[in-house]
Amino acid sequence: MKREGQIKVDSENLFPIIKKWLYSDKDIFLREIVANGCDAIKKYQSLCSIGETENDGEKPRIDVILDKDAKTLTVKDNGLGMTEDEVEKYITQIAFSGAQEFIEKYSDKTDAENGIIGHFGLGFYSAYMVSDTVEIDTLSYQNGAQAVHWSSDGTNTYEITDSDKTDRGTEIIMHLSADGEEFCDSYKLRNVLKKYCNFMPYEIFFTCVQDKKKEEEEKTDTGNEENTDGEPETKEPEEKPVNITNPLWLKAPKDCTTEEYEDFYREVFPDINPPLFWIHLNVDYPFNLKGILYFPRQTDKLQVMPGEIKLYSNQVYIADNIKEVVPEFLMLLKGVIDCPDLPLNVSRSFLQNDGEVAKISKHITKKVADKLISIFKNERSDYEGYWDDIAPFIKFGCIKDDKFYDRMKDIILYKTINGEFKTFSELPKTEGNKVYYVSSTDVQAQYIKLFKDNGLDAVILEHNIDTHYITYLEYKEQDIKFVRIDSETDEALKSDEGDKTAEADSEKVIEIFKNSLSEDKLEIKAQALKTADTPAIITINEYQRRLNDMNKMYGNMFGGMNDKAQETLIINTANSIIGKLTEFDEEKQKLICRHIYDLAVISQRRLSADELEKFVADSVKLMSLM
């Protein structure tokens, strides 16, 4: 007997709103429909466990069936099913309360952040994002129940009739619309299932009617192998689910092997490199939280490489990198987090404001810090081996979270130019609590050699994050100052016993260089350095250079700043060439001074094209005078 009714929402604008709401991410509909199937199976199992009904022994499963010719997509479960009354209650009454409020609040809004579907129990209706018409065939587990067929074409009316369905559970048949025809692609559907349903708790099987028919025809054309009795031997291909029903994060950490952790990492993330190490989260109180966070190898040693943390609720994928649950700096890691206690709305996609979320976030941060501290204390050599890869993550975390810095500050390492790892308290400091550092071991190679030759040390800070980190560190530890190795270096390299005769001629030497170089903006000093091999070095004002570097990094946000920080040429009066400079005629003095200056510049930065051309020409001219 055919019955008709009206969907109990006082508006004809509902379906257009649903279709527009997540239009840019409409493949989420498949997660909603499949997840509803999982819920139905779970409810059936719960009823069996309390003796409400007897388990018929049928293995739980969900089938996703594509028929390209009919342009239908069917999701079938063998859960508890529904009676006609339940269909009326759970399907036709889209919101049990607040329907008018829903229309008033959302009828003129399409912004996904407003949270329509999940908040009003509309998960099933996400099917209309890709469908013109949706049908339901369902048979309740209850003895003697009549199977029910329901259909609606996306208006506010529906039809409900008896169905001839004989197996327990529910089938959702979606007649794909023009906007939904992209889901007639088997490859796309498999990818959507992989993304959203990869770890759902019950086996999911995907079938394309046309692909299956083609396989059967090819099998028939090939013919069956004959056995020894001359009879054809038929071999049915093994049916494999598209998902993993028991992801590794559900196991106790003590039961997981290194191989399993690495295999799971490769299963979830497209990374050919194995992870450095991992943190297995397994919390039952005060909230339920499980997951695995991996520390990946950094493929770019200068840039901060983004990570990816996938959030699940009861094995249902929610989204990547939800900042309310995972602090921003933890998003440099890769991993999965499953937290059934999250207060979700909007089709399981968005978090409601809730104090528990902040507690979960803090707990995850604490667990990460505890793991790092444990490795530092118990496996120091391994920790040092990891350092280049994990340093950007830790430093970024410190900048973003003062409490994280307080926990990490004693285990942050600083690699020196001598290849040693020092903690903050062990840093090589000079007078005035200065710590010299290197921002590029290639560009500043000459300065590194000067330091090493004179028994001095500096730390290597050449990652992009270090520009921000040392500024942050100077703010937190105000008695220390970081100075790049080519800034104020004359103080570190100044000779304790200068050549008095050479120093007496310092003013004259400075005058010769000023006349020879004609560099108005260049400051020139003369002093005896600890090494006599180098005729001159260039130092750069640390404060100006940092400002300019920051300005370039952020696209000239300060505007109008000088491209170059103040440079100072330090002439080494302990060098023999400088000592003989007054003996040469003016032409040779100019060539020698320019050559010395260019060598100092080369040791500090790369020459421009014009500078390099002139350097080569002057070098040839200088050699011709010898």
C-alpha cells in the first residue's frame, strides 16, 4: 500500500541549502552515508549483546555499489534496519526540534562554518548534495517487521511503500544528479572511500557493476583451467575490503612492533622515508584518546616542512589539522588521532566550543614533550642524530607556546662549528654573554675558518626558523645576545698583543683604503687580529641585518628600508701585505686595496655580476704589475 507524506520542515528552501552548504567538499556525503551504516551495525550488535535480539551470525559489512549506466550509487549495510515508524521518525522529521529556528538562522547562509547538517541531525540528507532522488530500502531486525521503501526527489515531499527486501539492514540508493556525475568514476570513489572510510570499524566492499561484468566476461573468454580429472576448475577471486577495520592505534603500544608502526605510516602517508620515531597515545581517562604521532624526516633542511595530522572520531575520519585539537606547531608532525569524546557538530566535521577540547590539546602537547625529554635523557646519541630533523618542530613549538618552551629549554641542542652538541647552559659565550652563530656554513666558511684557527667556537643556526627563534630566545633569556659570526667579529678576533708599529700606521692605512675604494657608505677600521693570514674582514651591523632579513622575508612589509645593513671593513694591521702597503705607489695601492676589499666581500657574500666582472678585470691588471 502506497502512503504519502510531507517532510516536517516548514520550508521548501531546505534542499537548496543542503546542496550549497558543503558544495566545495561534497564528497563528504559518502562518509556520512557509510558512517550511518556503521552506526546501524553497531546498534544491532549492542542489541544482540544485551539479549534484545538473537545474533543471526551474519558477518557485519557495508557494500558500496556503483552502477554507471543507471547513474546510481548504493550504500548497503546489514545493521538493525528500520520500521515504517522509525523511517517516519528518523528520516522524514529532519529536525526533531528547532526547525523554524533552523530556517530563520540558515535560509540565507551558505557558509560552511555555520554548521548546518550535523547540528540538526541531517547527515542522511547530505546525499542530496550529489543526488536528484534518494531511495531507502530497509528491513528491521524485529521479528515480523515489514520492509519499507522510502523515496524523495529533493522537494519537501516523499513517498513510502512496502518493500520486498528480505535481508536485514538498510540500502540507500542515490540517483546521481548532473552535479554528482563525477561520482560515476570508480577511481574517484575508491579515493573518497580511502580518504573518509579507510579505518571505519566494519568491512566496506566496493563494487562497480560494469567493472565486475567485464571481469566475468574476460574470465569466460580466457576459459577455466582443467584439473587432473578433465573437469574445469573455477577459482573465485578473494573479496577484499577497501578499509582496515582494526587500525594500529587501537592496539596497546606494548603489542606493536617497529615494523607495524612503519608499515602503518606508509599506509597512511605518501612518504618513502621511514619516520624517525613516534608517540603512541593511549588514554582512557579523563577522556578517551588514541592515536600515533610520527616525527618525519625533513627533506628540506632550510624550510619548515608541513606535516599532516588526521583526526578521527570512533574511526570515522573528520578532517586534517584541526587547530582546536592539535596545536599549530604539532602540525609539523604526521599522524592520526582518534577521540570519540570530541564535541562534534556539522556532520562530524566541526568542533563545538568546549572546555574539554582545550584539555585534549594540552594533553597531546604534554605527551609529545614527555617523549622528547625521555629520548634526550635515555637515548642521547639517538636524540642528537634526530636533531636536524626535529629542531624546526621544537623551535616552532617554543615560539608558539611559552609553556612548551619551559619544558623544552633544557633539551634544545645547539650544534657547534666543531661538530659538538651543546645545551643552552653549555653554549660557548664570549664577553658580554655573546653567542656567535653561523647562518650559512657555505657563505660564512672563511669566518668559520678564522674562528677555528683561533680556538673560537660558534653555533650553527641555518634553518629559516632560526631567524625567529634567536629573537624569541633573546626575549626569554634577556642576559644573552646572539651575534652572527660576521658581525662584531673584530672583538672576538682582536689580538691581545697587537703590532705596535703597524697600529701606529693605522690612520694612514685607513686613509689609503678610503682613497682607493671610494665607498662613501663603508666604514673602515684598522686593528691587529689574532690571525695574520687574513688582510681584512667585513662585519655587518647585527640589528640592521636582522631587520632587513625580516623585511625581505615578509615582502618588504616595513617599506623603504635599506637593502644592505651597515658594513664595516676591518683592516688587519698584523697582516704582512697591509704592513707593506705604504711602500707601493698610488696605482698599486688602489689595485691592492680593491682586491683586499673584494676578497673580504667574497668571504661574506656573493659578488653581484657587475662586482664579479670588475673583480676579474682588476685581478688581471694587478697580476700584470707584478
